[in-house]
Amino acid sequence: MKKVPVLALASVLAACAGESPESKKSVNAEAEPTAVAEVAVSALSYPATRKDDVVDTYFGTEVADPYRWLEDDRSAETESWVKAQNAVTFGYLDQIGYRETLKQRLEQLWNYEKVGSPFKEGDYTYFYRNDGLQNQYVVWRKKGDGEAEVFLDPNTFSEDGTTSLASLQFSKDGSIVAYSISEGGSDWRKIIIMDAETRQVLEEPLVDVKFSGISWVGNEGFYYSSYDKPEGSELSAKTDQHKLYFHKLGEPQSADELIFGGKAEEKRRYVSGTVTEDDRYLVISGATSTSGNDLYIRDLSKADAPLVQILDDFDSDTYVLDNQGSTLYLVTNRNAPNKKIVTVDAAAPAEENWKDFIGETENVLTASTGGGYIFAEYMVDALSKVYQYDYSGKQVREIALPGPGSASSLDGKREDTTLYYSFTNYKTPATIFAFDVKEGQSSVYRESGAKFDPAGYESKQVFYTSKDGTKVPMLITYKKGIELNGKNPTILYGYGGFNVSLTPSFSIANAVWLEQGGVYAVPNLRGGGEYGKRWHDAGTKLQKQNVFDDFIAAGEYLIEQGYTSSDYLAIRGGSNGGLLVGAVMTQRPDLVKVALPAVGVMDMLRYHTFTAGAGWAYDYGTAEQSKEMFEYLLGYSPVHNVKAGTAYPATMVTTADHDDRVVPAHSFKFAAELQAKQAGSAPTLIRIETNAGHGAGTPVSKTIEQYADLFSFTLYNMGVKTLPNG
């Protein structure tokens, strides 16, 4: 499966992932006017934000929610508030003299040709290409040694570049393509079906598709997943029943067959259906949260074959990697927290018949296939190590990588003789390598054109001690010859959730930060997947505070070692990482100078009432789950822990009006609380991108503007008067 390369401002939740509390609401008709009225706070005048007398009761405890009205993303009052907040924020940013210089440097460094790995479909070889500053990557193709031509240009989908290509899947012989698009960054997608040779659209687009793959059966049609369109706002209303459909080519969407889901007894929040490469089996995975799934197969070679259940609980993450005839190869963390590969016959696929194929090790496994081999990639302290296996289970070789860093998966079709992978780390732009599956040799296929010399920089891994004694790794990247005098502007970036692993990768934006003498530090916090299931679970539910403690300890380490000080330290994270920043800045406002929470989950009592948020309960728990869980969530929920009379760091909250993953109301309410209660002189602003979503598919132009704003805001509030380089 080929993925669309994307540039995103924030990390994305790994997946989008009870009843509402008893509520009583009364609106004060005499409340002050909103939106354009202003109140003076420090040197800034923020738009006044109306407070309502909204109170929810949880286990006998009343919790005020005065900014509940900001959850209504369709109201004129909310729209007016957004415009007023942006006016203040951009008015502030406009005063920073070197903001335009940073933007120009970002554009300069960004402006080079970027080409993805090639992949063959039918008679053509396809690849993604961006000539430098194009808002979206373009799909190109060529036949044999012929000239390359544009196949699909997402930059033509909309005038402002905000409609993006989300996925692209060809039929088995490559003659037909189905691709999905995202409009304004929304998770709701359209699927367009096109003749690959003539590029003629074959039928009406499929609409209202969400969290879906596209998996073809021959050239007949494909499986996809979606929810019923919710009542109310499609950007914020709850979506709770995922379904798998089969679309037969040439038939209207209304005739699509419901394959799985839709029944109360088999309710799933996330459902996917994939067809094995030989078209033999349909594999269905169902989940109620972002961790754990049940698993089913259907033998498509037999008419009216039943759905056979492999797993009937949600106690593990298990998927079908491949098959050889009726032998299934499963990747699982069932009784193997770091994952292993097992085999089983499809005729009797129950767990008691599983046989270990590649056993669990002390390092976390990720597996892929291509060229008739299986590739086992292991994370060793968040760095890649890759081994090649044949289908008898024999280890063929370890693949030599250029050095410490991250290798992308080696995957492709069975008949491929050459596979492609990229290698990168925090100071090294990605290089694409061609790998000969028989000889085991890698050769450079395409070097990065980025005008950045990694020889002038250092990326160092350290291990520091968290509050409870746990050792946590962190990669620190900076210019060689840095003076450890505590005055280096530093961004500490974190995530810590949903089993997501932060492995080292090059970022054009971060390269600009490093050029200016900045330090960039990334710890591998608990809640992530770097050390397997136990590491993930150690940062979930009633252990979520471990994640915040790990992040705080990372900041303290950077200060103790002289990399930076509280006056030069910024914390940044997006989505679940936005929650991380919000929790840490409210728990330890003295630790940092600048806080940059992006698209964050800020209201931990109500997150599960929006879109697919209920699926995140494995990591967070819910306020209705138990009194203990409610009190724990209330204890760190950023919206509920902003205290009057506290001096908070300079803060720029960022979100987008079309974010239907983590709805912008989280950020709206958090910003309103900060502006109402900030006792210090530091600004507390919110930057709201319009016609954009959670991050994926954001146009390059918008991404550059966002980073210029983030970096200038950060440096300005650290007291940097002029840029060291520029």
C-alpha cells in the first residue's frame, strides 16, 4: 500500500479514538456581549468571552463549564469569537520584526524537489513528486523508459490548496484507480473512481466515507468503511458505529453491500477490511477503542463462505500480515508485549492452533512483506534495526543501515525484485535506498535535495531519570560547538500516548530552528510504543501522570545539563501531545517560558462526546467510568486546571476550524480560561487556521506560515531581539 506523503504541523492521534453526565444549563440573559468587546489584560486586549452558568454533576461533584457555548462550531457567535481572537493573535505576531525573515528562510529551505519511492501498477511506474513549494504532492507516472507525465494533481482540486489527496489504491491489474480526497482537512472523505489509462472518472463519487482504507478484489470493486452521517454538526457530532461496505464497480453507492457492523451486538467504533494480495481472503478487524481488536476472515474463493472468527475479544492487537495458500501469518502482541509473528491454517485459525514463526524479543517488532520475503524491523531505543526472513522462518540477513536513525518499511508486491526504503534522523534529510531482495544490497536511489549540511550538527541520545526512577531516552539535536550556558532557545517536543513511537526523522522546519542556534529535544515518553505494550500501558488511564512526569523530567534534565534554562525552554506537542503541553504548563508553569499546545485534547471530562473520541477511552478512561477515574481526569484536565492568580508561560494555542478529530472547542475553552485567569504579563493567544483540519493534507503555504508564527512567537518571548542567522 502506498501512502501519500504529507507535511503536518502536529502529530496525529494513532486512531480516532458512557453517557453524558447529568447536566443543568441556564444562560444568563444579562451576560456581557461577546466577540468584539475587549477587556485589557496586561499589554494585550483580548476579546471578551461570555460565561454561562453551565454545570455538570459527576458522582455528586458539580463542575462548571462556562464556555460550553464554544462547542457549537456552527453558531455565528462562535464564528465571531474566532475572528476576534485571530485579529488579536495576528496583530501581535505582526509586531515581531523577524517573523517575515523566518518565513522567507523556511520557504528557501523548503524549496527543493522532493520525490517519493516508485511503485508499479499495471504497465506504469508511479511516484509522488513536489517541485518545491507546491501545496500538495503530485502523482506522476511513466511507462517503461518513456517520459514521465502528471497522472493526478491535487493542487487542481481547490483554488487554495486545501483539498488534499488522502489515499490512492489501484485495482489488481492497475487499470482502475480509486482515490479519496479530504476537503478542508476534514476526516470525512470522498472516493473517486477513475480509469487509470484514460483518467476518465467512471461513476459518481462515494461520499461520507471516514477512517477508511480502500481494498480491491480484482477489478470488481473494493471494501471501504464509514459511519452514518451524524445528526447535528458533521465536524463535532459523535460517530460511534463504524461499518464495512463492499462497492461493486458500476453500481450506485446506495446499493453497496453492508459486510460488517451495524448491529447492536457487534458494535465497533473502528472497522477495517483488507483483501490478501492473492485475492483469497477478506480480513476484517473490529475495535471499540484505539487498542485491541477482534479478527475475522472470509474465504473469497468459495461462494457464500461464512465469516470465520480468529479472535473474539479485544485483549490484543493482531492483524494478518500475509498468507501463503491457506497458511496465515499473523502479527500479534497477544502474550507477547513486544509482538511476534505466528502462523495458522485458515481452516482452523483459533489461537490454540497458532505456531510461533518469529518469536518475541526484547525489542518491539514491526513487520512488512515484499519480494517474497518478510522483513522484521525492531526498535532498539527508538532506532531501527531490520532483518530479512524467508517464508520458512529462516533469517536471511540483517540489513545494513547507514547509521542510527529510522528506516521506513520495506514493502512491495511478491513479484518485486527491488524494494525501496528511506532512511533519516533528526539531522539527516531522508535518502531513498533501493534494496535488491536476492543479493541483500542497498544502493542510493535518490538523495535528498535539501540544502542542509548535517555535518555541522549533532544528534545525541541520552537517558534521564523520571520522577519514579524510570529511565527514559531522549534525542537532543543542536549545532556542533554549542555552549552549555543555559541560554540556548530549546524546543522540547513530546507525544506520549496511543502506542505511537517517536522515531528520529528530519524536518525542514526544525532545520531552520537548528540553523538559528536552537536545540530540539524529543523524549520517548511512556504511553508511546517504543518499548512495547507495557510501556504504552504505563502511560494510560490512572497512570497518565507518568507521561507528564516524564516530560517534566526531560525539561529538568535539559536545564541541569546546561542546554537551556526555564527562560529559554519551550514545550510543544500536538493532539495527544497538545494535552501533554496543556497538562504540564498548568502543573509546572514555572518550568518553561513558552508553551505551544496544538490541536490538543484539553477537556478530559467531555472529549468522548465528540466525533470518534469515545474510542480514546483505552488511553484516557472516561469521567463516567468511575468516581476514581473522574477525579483523576479532573486532576489533570487542562481546561479545568487553569488557576486564577497564576503566571502562565507565553502561550500560543493552535487549532483549526475543520478539525473533526480533536474538535477545536477543546482549544477554544482552554484559551478562554487562560485569558481570563493569566496573572502574569506573558501573552496567551490562540491561532485558529481556517479551512484546515487536524494536520494531514495541510497545504505547504499554510504549514510554512504556521512554523514562522510558532518560531517567531517563541523566540520573541524568550527575549531574542535579532536572529543569529538572518
